[in-house]
Amino acid sequence: MIFDFEKLVRYHFGVFAFTGGGKSNLMSNILRRILLHTENTKVIIFDISCEYVFLLLDILADPNTAAKVILEHRIDSLEQFFNSVVKPREYEADERIKAGLQRIMEQGKVAYYIRPKQKVPTYSQFMDELENQRKGSVDRPHYMNAIDKIHDAILEYMEKNGLSENQEVNEDFVRYIDKVAAETVEELKVSPKSGLYAWATTRNTILDRIKRKHEEEQKETDALTVDKIREILEDKARIVCISISDPFIIKELVINLTQDLLARRKRKFKVKPYILFVFDEAQEFIPELSGSVGIDKKCSKQVETLLRQGRKYGLGACIATQRVAYLNTNALQQLHTYFVGTLPRPYDRALISDTFMIDKGILEKTLEFAPGEWLLSSYIATGIENVPIFIKADNAENEIEKYLKNNA
């Protein structure tokens, strides 16, 4: 079977199988081949189960592969790194793995994510504050003109500097807009007693927050913010593995990173290099919308947006799960390639059949699959349009075992 890996990435794919069906094995096989057999496709894995550092150990430890492993907490020792990585049972006490992890550490590929303690507003929040000033200004045309002028200045600054709405404002912007706003309210004779005047001439709090945030970041040399992760991915990294088990933190990161990267690609009309976003345990990231609230719903909508719009800008996605029934079906419908393993629940098979137009009788045959056997169907990546094919995946642990024998 010959894959067009670029089409597989750009047009999204899914991997669906019950626990023990070989989902992680297939995923690591596909990702390894994408990295080895495409020229510059990048991969970012949201690894809530913290298992891909082991599954892609040979790739991550390769000095010729630009990579970054981003963990939940700072790693100060090899033992700590070893214990933070989830391994198959037969490898849980295998000391050879430490040699690979040591290489990853020595190459400076290990970091950790830091959520800023200082809440600096984003450009979007900044504009929302300005828009709130309209409510009490509708009967004052000169106030409305002032608001429009400041609003246009914000957009002009963002466009000129290639910024997106969800990025945090910086010190240069605050000083710039402070000058523009102060000049505007004076020019249009906005009353010094008004809320709009107070908003337009008060920036010390924001500047103080930005300063304290920079001081915090400078103290944490291995800590990465959302902006730094994006820069790493856009620069030299071929693979970024974000191994964070806290659901809220990793979902927040998904929302911010995907919004930012999609907005930047749209603004620059950029398609390459392709970037593949991998959502393992996808029910955590794209849950069914009607039963979701808060950050779960926000994350699901954002990943759906990525799936709907990403292919135009070289941003692809892989979603993998054993709980198909819990997924956002709008997101599922964006996939052009799918691998189906054993799904014992009738509802899961029915959902796959309805979503991807696979005959239920063919799906019934997956109940007889051994681990590593898959039903593959693709509209675009195989050259055999939407014809289900039975395949068997290689054992990815063979690659790891080969690496351990040669490098331990």
C-alpha cells in the first residue's frame, strides 16, 4: 500500500479502535513514516496519556531531528524524566530506555509549559474593552468617532506586525495605543470625566503586568509559553510532543495554539510547511457539543474550526480514540481518511458507518480483528477512492527495540 503522506496530513485522518486494538502502535507507525518520508512536514502531538515519548523514542533522540518534548513540570533528573514517561508493561523497568532519554536531555530537547501568572489581556480582549465603551456613547457621535479611530489603530498595528487577536498585547503596543487614544480623545473633545476618557488614558496597570510577566519568564529558563511553543514549531522543529496529563491545561494550550497558528496562516496566505496536529484520546479535545460546557465546549469548537479550515492553509489533523460515540460529529465529518480497528459497541460501528458511508456488514468483520489489523478507507491518500481495504500494521515496538539494542 502506497500512501501519499502529504495528502494524508493535509486532508485529516482518524484512527478508531477499542482499548487494546493497537491504536497507539498504528499512530506511532504513521507518525514515524511521515517524519521519515516527507521533506518538511511538522508534527505536534497533544499527548494527554504521556506515552509518545517512548513510542517515538528513536525519532526524538535522533540528533538529526529537531524536536522538543514539553512536559507539565520542570525535569531536573534523568530518573524524573524516566518516571514521567508512560511505557508498555514489558518496558516499565527497562533501564535501556534511560540511554535514549539521556540523549534527548543532552540535546536540549526537554522543556516544560508555564502558564503565565500575570494575566495580560489579548488584542481581542483589548478590543472588547473598547467596544464596551460604545454602550454609553451611542448618543454622542464624537465619542463614537473616537472609538472607531482607536479601533482602526489597533487593527492597523496588528496587521503591520503580523499579530493575531488571541495573542497577548506587548509593551510597544500599549505605549503606541496609549499615545493614539490620548491624542484622539483630546482631538474629538471627549469629556475628561467620561468613562471613555478614563479608559483611553489609563495604561499603567497593563504595563506593570507585562513587566512582571517578563520577569517571571526570565527566571524559568526551560519554561515555554504558548508563543514560544509556536515559534519553536514554526522555526526548525520537525516534531513537538506535548506530554501534559492535566486536561484543563492541555485543552487551554490546544485552543491558544490552534487559534494562533490558523490566524497567522490565513493572514500570510501560507500553506507550507504542512503541520499535523495529533489529538490522541480525542474524546478529551473534541467531545460532542450538546453535552459539553466551559473549556470542553470551547476546545471542541476550536478543533472543529481547525478541521474545517486548516486544509486550505496546510494545517492537518489526526484524531484517535476508542470512544467514537463521545465525539463531535461535525469534526468527524471533516476526515478524508480513517483507520477502523475493533469496535465492540454497536453504536460506535453505526456512527462510523453513517459518518463515513461504510457498509455495516464490512464493519462487523472488524470484530474478528486481532490487534494490529485495520480497515482503511480514504478519499484521497491511497489512490483507491473510498474503497475499504484490510491492512495489518507493523509492530512499532520493533523499531524501539532495534533502537535500544543499538544505542543502550
